[in-house]
Amino acid sequence: MAIPYEHAGERGEYIDSYYSRTLDVENEFPELTDQITAPVCIIGGGMAGVATAQGLVERGIKPVLIEGNRIGWGASGRNGSFCSAGYSLGADKIVKKVGKQHAKELLSLTTEALALIKKRIGDRKELRGETDGLLNVSWFDERAAVEKNIEFMNDVMGVDYKFWSREQIRGLYHSKRYYDGYLKGCGIQVHSLNYNCHAAKQAEDGGARIFEKSPAVNITKHGNGWKVTTEKGSIIADQIVMCCSAYIGNLNFRLSTATLPVATYVLLTEPLGERLKSAVEGPYGVSDNRFSSNYYRTLPDSRLFWGGRVSMFNPSGEKLKKIMMDDLLVVYPQLRGIKADVAWGGLMGYPAHKMPQIGELEPGFWYAQGFGGSGMTATVAGGEVVSAAIANGDERYKLFEPYGLDYAGKPFGPIVAQTAYWLFQLQDAYKAWRLNK
Ligand SMILES: Cc1cc2nc3c(=O)[nH]c(=O)nc-3n(C[C@H](O)[C@H](O)[C@H](O)COP(=O)(O)OP(=O)(O)OC[C@H]3O[C@@H](n4cnc5c(N)ncnc54)[C@H](O)[C@@H]3O)c2cc1C
């Protein structure tokens, strides 16, 4: 199946985005040109692969990580920067499928991962937003449902989400679209590309060997282990971990067909100066609760960083800027006339069940993929359970067993994803018409 590489840029280089324009972490890693051996070979240098490398070095194992392009080149270095607990699948649906206790254990992996990200950021404060806290606002006039949801999440996720009234919200975010919501006090905004490179350097400092522009082209059995062949070298490893997400191509049929590559987008405006205050005065990142939601944050130089949308048509350039700006103006019509600076997209790997796919395909062949649109923290949870399994025989990765490698609908995937998005938009519009009288 053809991957929409329109948003990939030249093979090996970062696309033009806010992140690549503000990349200021040491991030050069060599190309693999030799035959080498390693206890573990990780394939894919996004958040999932790098977190697995960190988890391994912290447990005394020195892996090799190969990245086909650059560290954080995929979704991990292009995303919306919202880092909070939970998965793409809502906590209520997880409880429904696996029961409350199992769901609590799954969700606590992400609260632990969020704490770990903060620890790994340490005193590199520039890697995260200035103010902790992410605000989730309701698009619908349904206060009781919002309150019930908060109570449920605080119980199941062990978090402390706080109710915000519509007056509080509209006092800082001047949109008539917003009703009540809640603040996730522990959520943070992260410069995802800088963080990804910082984390890779941490892994390297701990003894991992990292190679960029070294795509795996073949994986074969080798004795009791595996041989991973790259374009110019190879790795013989006892165990391998596949973390290629939506950019996997045809490297492994089973893993490749278990997720859909779904494209989503971000827009960066010009600096808005004083005009920003006519729309946004709050310091928190904001997302709304529609299926087809938008999320955004402000940057210190008064730009709006605006994300959302799903489209199989791969809009780019001026067309993408316009699509994203139109969404922004639905929420903040008072900003009509502002200019877009740059807009970009990236691919998320979505399983049909919307939960990460984490496990062992056959002895010594591990995978962590399918983090969908909530991968910042979940990838780190994945890296932790896989590295703990490899290093210590820990079995927490089995918590993900109910969410297997179901066929995700390729080659019709993009059409399925687009149609689902349109249906969700209709559902959102109908709900708003019904509730927001
Ligand atoms: C625009 C956008 C906004 C988003 N916003 C948010 C957000 O605000 N919060 C949130 O939590 N999540 C968000 N997400 C989702 C999140 O970014 C992903 O879930 C997460 O980054 C997935 O990480 P990953 O490591 O699994 O995949 P990726 O980051 O895509 O990494 C996969 C890597 O594997 C490499 N690779 C592929 N094939 C090979 C090969 N053969 N050999 C070697 N390397 C290979 C690729 O080059 C790539 O670098 C967003 C995603 C996008 C696209």
C-alpha cells in the first residue's frame, strides 16, 4: 500500500515545521555501514523506539537503534505536543472491554510514563511548555455529562482532573463555542522533536548505539536470534523490537496490515502580538471533546499552534493552511485576517481497536506500534513494558493482549478513515444542534 509521503519531505530529512525550525538539541547520529552485533536491535527512532532504548539502558542492556530517516522524523517529531495520561481509546471503552481493574492497570502505565517523561526532561525546562496543565473543553452544553466524566476518570485513571465552568473557560478562551470542561493539571506541552532527540542522546549516553538514515530493508532468522539488514550494513541481534508505526511500509506483513496510516495536521500562525488576547489569554493547551476535535496552544512569541483534522487527500502548502485556518476561525472568528506561517502533516498508526499493539510476535521478535493520536505518553509506556520484558521477564506487556494485531482494513484504510471522520463530523454537528439551543 502506498504511503502518502507528500508530508515526508526528502527521504532522510526533516519536513518544514515549527519543530524543525526550532530544533536546538544535539541530534547527529551516524549511518550504519558495518556488520555489527547487539543484544537487542530496535527498528524505528520515534518516541516508541527511543523510549524502548532508554528503558533498556536503564535496565543494563545496551541496544542498537536504527532509524530510516532522522530521530523523531515521523509523527513523534511533528505532533501536537500534548502529553497526558491515557490512550486513543477512551477510558470508558477500555473499562467496558477489559473490566475496571485491568483498565486501571493499563491506564496507570501512562500516568507512570508521564512522570517518567518529566523526569527525563529534568532541568531541560526549554523542552516543555511554560505552564503545566491541559484544558479539555466541551463543544456541547452538557455540564452534568462533563462532571460525570471527570468523576469517572479521576477514579479509573487515578488522576485529579478539575472541573472548569463555561464562565471560567470563556474568561480566558474567548470562544462562544465552548461550554464546561476540565483541567488535566498533570498534562504538559512538550517540544516533541527536541524531546525525541534529547531522549535519544540520553539513551546513547547510557550505552545505546544509534544510527540514522539506516532503514531496515530485511529481517531474517539467524540462529536463535535475528539478522536485520539495512541499506549499507546489518545487525545480528538476540532480540528485535519493531517500532515503525505508520511508516512501516512492507517490512513485516502482519504488523503492517494491523494499523492504518492516518494523516493529521498542524498549523502555525504568524506572531499575533496583542491581537492574540482577543481570542486566547489562558496559558494552557486546549482541546475540545468533539470526535473531530481541534487542539492548540500559544507559543511565547504570540503564535497559535493549531492542530486537528484527518484527511486522506494529503493537502499541503497553501491549501492545507487554508483548511486549518478555516477550522481556527470557526472557534475564533475575531482572528479573521491573520496569516498562516507554516502547516504540516504526519501519519499516525491506527489499529481498528484504537489501542496500542504491544507484544511478542514470535520468540525474541517484539513490537510496539499503533499509538494513534495519543502517542506521546503511551509510546513511553510501551517502551517501559517491552524493555522490562526483555531485561527482566516482566509480564506487564500482557496487559495489552486483549488488543491484538487485528486486520485494519488496508488497502482501503485511508478511505475508511476519511469516511469515519466525515461521519464523526456529522455526529458532532447533530449533537451540537440538539444540545446547544
Ligand atoms: C500531526 C500529529 C499531531 C499529533 N498530536 C499528538 C499530541 O498532541 N499528543 C499525543 O499524545 N500524540 C499526538 N500524535 C500522535 C503521536 O505523535 C504518535 O502516536 C507517536 O509519535 C507515535 O510514535 P512512534 O514512535 O510509534 O511512531 P513515529 O514517530 O511515526 O516513528 C516511527 C519511525 O520509524 C521509522 N521507520 C519506519 N520504517 C523504518 C525502517 N524500515 N527502518 C528504520 N526506521 C524505520 C520512521 O522513519 C519513523 O521515524 C500526533 C500525531 C501527528 C501526526
